[in-house]
Amino acid sequence: MRLTIIPSDSTIYVDSVVHSDLDLSFIPTDIHALQWYDSYGEIEFASVFDGTKTTKQANEIIQALPDWAQQAAALVETE
């Protein structure tokens, strides 16, 4: 399964099918996006401005979907 989650857009893409206007407020606020490629993925973190500079944590390679991503994927299964 190819999965993309973009919380700021309230959108989830599953195998090129777009699911939008979803309530993804349960996803941690530091997440910009999640990209999943069948058996591994990548978490992209949001940039943070601290008043003087903008920083961004490096992307994290993952081997399993986090609980919040599984919860998000379950939303589109119920549509």
C-alpha cells in the first residue's frame, strides 16, 4: 500500500486515491507528512520557528506505521 498523510491539508492519499477534509487533529503537531511505501516509510517533520531562526528535524525512516498513522489509515477505510 502506498500511503501519504498530510495533516495540515487534512488529506490522506491511499494508492493515488485522495481522501480530504478529514479530522487529523490527533496527529502530533510536529508532523508535516508521512510517506509509506508498502513495507517502509518516512516521517517528514514540520519546520519550527523559535523567534530567531527556523529549524527542522531530519526525516525519520520507519519500518512500521506509528499508531497515529494506523489510526489515520483506518479513517479512510470507514469512508
